[in-house]
Amino acid sequence: MGIYALRRILTSIPLLLVITALIFTLLQFTPGDPLDAYIPPDQVISVQQRQIIKEELGLDQPKAVQYVRWLGQALQGNLGFRIKNGEPVSREIARRLPPTLLLMGLGVTLGVAFGVLFGVIAAVKRYTTLDNVLTFLAFLGISTPAFLAGLLGLYVFTLKLGWFPAGGYQTPGDGSPLDILRHLLLPALILSITYVAVLMRYTRSSMLEVIFQDYVRTARAKGIGETKLISKHVLRNALIPVVTVIGANVANLIGGAVFLESIFSWPGTGQLYLDAIDSRDYPMIMGITLVLAAVILFANLITDLLYGLIDPRIRYS
Amino acid sequence: MTALTAAPVRPRTPTRMALKRFLRHRLAVVGLALLAVIILLSIFGPLIARFEPDQIDLLSRSQPPSSVHWFGTDQTGRDVFARTLIAGRVSLMVGILSTFISLVVGTVLGALAGYFGGWVDNVIMRFVDVVMTFPSIIVLLTLAAIVGPGVDKTIIIIGLLGWPLACRLVRAKLLSVRELDFIAAANALGATDRRVLLKHALPNVIDVLVVFVSLGVASGILTEAGLSFLGLGVQPPQASWGNLLTGARELTVLEAYPWQWMPAGALIVLTVLATNFLGDGLRDALDPKARQ
């Protein structure tokens, strides 16, 4: 296990470097002179002064050197300054990250729980009407874009039924965890829809593959009860490929979070990202891109490690 | 004297067998029919609609559906029915063209990697790995922010994100095909690499690519809808299903004028659903060994 983990971590590092290099390259193509980001707009300076500042910031060095310096700064937590108000990018990101992690965390938990549950039900009751209904709902789930589901959810559950507040993090004056949960629940549920739909189909097909295996037949012939059979033998083995699916969809989750944070006015990184794009705040855009890419890479790594933990056959390949 | 000709026999070609398998999938057939209806509506609908999609009528702003305006009007009095239909043209076109770009780029690179192997394969697959690891939403939004909005740019960006999948599919298929005897025979007979690839190897990849196209169009439509919804894809006054939903970002529109955004939303779901059913049916029909 240790060697497998080490190997996986080591392969992640060059990937991270390539991604950061790509982001840096993209940064070079953003419109505008990068020098202007560091000069207050109302200050008039001469050409010589611009040259001095340029040298100071290292902007006249070859691109490779600039990349290394930028990377070094980024690793120390300096991601540049916002064009909007000159505040450090990392400070704002740090402030906005917890709500997003909260939203994504609850979304993943609900998605995995319901997805696996419905998948198991569909597999056990295969070919019945319930199975067909669930499969159809799964198709519906993957055909609906996240923002549309969000709009519909908002329309039905908030505006028409009044069950949930219309958005935001908390009601002013109240900040209790229960209040935050009320605000969090609807967007998290909508976010989980993609996971539920995808996981349900995967769990169902994976379970169907396992159920017809010989060792399950043997266990059943030995007289084990159906419930224990499903939960102890079938499910454990069926869940192995499902873990990879969970990891592979993290990118989709982040995409969905971006849209849903906008629709539900949830004060997270996604909303920050959209604001930055609207105001063409390139340092912020690149900073968030870097953070999100790192998060996804990290999630993939964790998934691979988990996979190695669950399935011993992987460790020895 | 007996008749010298018997009744003509229809040969059982693989295509005919695949067609039979396909027609057995009720959902896939429904999907195909639905898709055909939507495409026809998008092409011919605006021609038969009573109003021009861009026709502003400030005296009838935000009217609910009526016998005059079948889907009501939007905030500047434009007919929602006409706008929704013509938006279909844009959204479908973006989906189809972007998938086409992914198809061409992916097939070329996949063919090179799969057929020639060696270092070519290695380089291309490393490239594919990197692009695939990149979270597409982020690349999409960042690129769109840098290059700017617009239909053509949207098509290119979405196309550039889909090619790694096509590349992998083509490569995988070619890796198994190139071991087959008829390839060896063609090579032994002295066919150039180019001829073997184009005439013998690639035609076997078509079944995988057909499925890719159907699912790619679905994905392209969803992506375009997301981008346009945020204001980064297709720009108003040009309509697409995504940017028809932009108005719903405001709670007043969302609650009070549902006819302005629900048709576009419904059409997105129906089109993608139909395409997904179709793709599923095609996959089962063309490769019955593939388990879902």
C-alpha cells in the first residue's frame, strides 16, 4: 500500500506542474499589460519609472524564469492582487472557500447516499416498474443541466411552496447552524442530482454484474439470507468501480457549484469566480483556477488511494 | 417449366442486423423520433411562426401565453415561441459543429496513436491525459473569459474540450483492429500505411464514433446552455436556449414570468434526453457485446 501511495503521489506532482504551466501560459494571453495591475490607476509615471518597476517585478525576464518566480510566489500563498480593489487574491479565496466546501461536501454526501441506495434498489428489483421508473429518472437527471435544475428547484420549492429561503447564507439576525442548513439544503440537494443519476446507473449495472457471479451463487446455496447476501457480499464488491466514478465526477461537481452558487446567492468560491469573470479580474480568475485545479487533482489522488485501499488487486499491479 | 428466378433474398448485412437490434429499443426509437421533431421544428418553425424572433413590440411586454403569442412575450415584447424555436437552431448547431471538431481532431490523433504505436502513441496519450485531467468547466470559463463571447468562439472552445474522448475511443478500437488478419493481408500485399488506415482500419471505428457523436451533441448542447446562461456564449439579441434562460437569474422573472424561460429549459432537457436515449440505443445496437 505504501509503495502504491508513493507512486500515485509522485505521478501527481509532474501533472500539477504541467497544469500550473498551462495556467501561467493562459495568464500571458489575458488582455492588458500585467504591469498595470501593480500601478494605481490614477498615478502618472514616466517611461523610465515603468522600466524600473518592470525590472523590480521581474517582468523583463524570460518567460521560463517568470513562471518559476510566479510558481514560487503562489506556493507561498501570494497569488497577486485583485484588479478590483487591490486586495490580495488569496485572502478573498480563503474567505470564500469554506462555504463552497460546505456546499460540495453536503452535495457529495447526499449524492453518494441516495445514488447508491437507489442503485441497489433498482438492481434488486430489476426489470420491475420501479426499476424502469428509477432508470428513467436517472436519465432525466443527467439530461438536465445543473443551473436549470437549480432554477426549477428555486421555482417549485421556494417560490411556489415556500419551504426554503430564496438564497444567501443565513437570514440576517440569525446565524445558527439550523438556519444555515435551511439555506444550504436546497442547493446541496440540486447539486447532488448529477451524482445521484450517474451513481445510480453505475451502482445498478455493477451490482448486476456481481449478482450473477459464482461466489454469490455459492453463498446463496449455502443458505445465507438475501439481505445479508446483498449487503455483505454483493454490495462490497459492486462498490469498487463506483469509487472511481465518484472521483471522476468531482470536476462536474465544481462546475455545478459555480452555477448553483450564482443562482442561490451562496457566498462561495464559485460566485467569486463568476464575479471575477464578469469584471475581467484576471489575477483573481487565475488564482481561483489554480486553487480549483489543485483541489481536483487532490480529489483524484484521494480517490485513487481509496481505490487501492478497497481493492487489493490494484496495489499489486 | 419451373421459374428460373426465385423470390429475391435480402442479405443479412451487419448494418441490417444492427438496425434490427436498434429498432427493438423502444426508448431509442422514441428518442430518434423526438430528436427529429425538434430538429424539424428548429429548421422550419421560425418560417411558420407568426412573428419574427427579433421583432420588438414595446406595447405588449411580458404578456402571458395567449392565442396571439402562443408562448407569451418577453421583456421587450418579442414572441417567445419564435425566439425559442430559432434558439434551437443555434443551440443544435453549436452542439453538432463542436462535436464535429472534436471528432476530426480526436480521430486523427487517435488513429496516429493507435495505428503507429511507439513514441507517437506515448506522446499523444500523455497529452490526452493532461487535457482530460483539466476540469473542463474551469478551462471553459477561463477561455471564454479571455477570448470573449460569440457563437463561433463557443463552438471552437467546446470542440477543443471534447477531442480527448474521441481520441481514446479511436485508439482503443484501432489497437484491437490492427491485430486482425485482414490488416496483415493488406500489408503483405504491399498497401501503403495510408491506404491501410483509410480503407481498412478506420471504417471499423465508425460504430464507436457514431455513439460518440450522439453523446457529444448532447454534451455540447448542455455546455453551450451553461456558457450562454452566464453570458459567455451566445450573445443576445441572438437567441440560444441557454441565453433565453438568463432572464430567469432574476427572481422576479423566475416567479412571475415562467413562460419566458420554461420552454427553453424544457427543450434543452427534451433534446438532451432524446439524444441520450438515441446514443444508448446505438451503442447497444452497434456493439451488442458492450455491457452498460
